[in-house]
Amino acid sequence: MEGAGAGAGFRKELVSRLLHLHFKDDKTKVSGDALQLMAELLKIFVVEAAVRGVRQAQAEDTLRVDVDQLEKVLPQLVGERGSRRQWRCPAGWP
């Protein structure tokens, strides 16, 4: 995320690269408005994950948000309520 504070967000170049990683056709294009919308959605997702991670840490009487807390709140964020599947970090992540 660029900058700091309430106005920080994801750069369009990064959002574009992330989207293109999942396109089947390399020639697929994304409009500037679509990139801006996706950047805003990513920002909202990350802030919500952080807030829920903090609440989870507080519920566990922990002073620090760690991967453990984020793994516990992630299913709520991606709509896997009631799912028994466990989220795993992508390759290369701790």
C-alpha cells in the first residue's frame, strides 16, 4: 500500500499485475476505472482483515496480531462460513 494513513491504497500497477496473474489470456486488458475499483476493494479487504485480526488478538488476550489470528478470521472474509477447509498461506509465504 502506498503512503500512510486513511488515504493509503494499492498502486494501479500492482493491482494490474495481480489481476493478470489469474487471466487465461495474456492479452486481456483492464480499464483504469476497473483498476481503481479493484484497488479500493483490496484496501477495504486489508483494513477489514487488520481490524478483525486485532479483535481476535484481543479476544485471545494477545498484544500482537500474528498469522494465527489472521488465519482464524480469514474464512469470515472470504465467505467460507461453516467450512471445515483450513486456509493455507500461498507458496513462499511464512
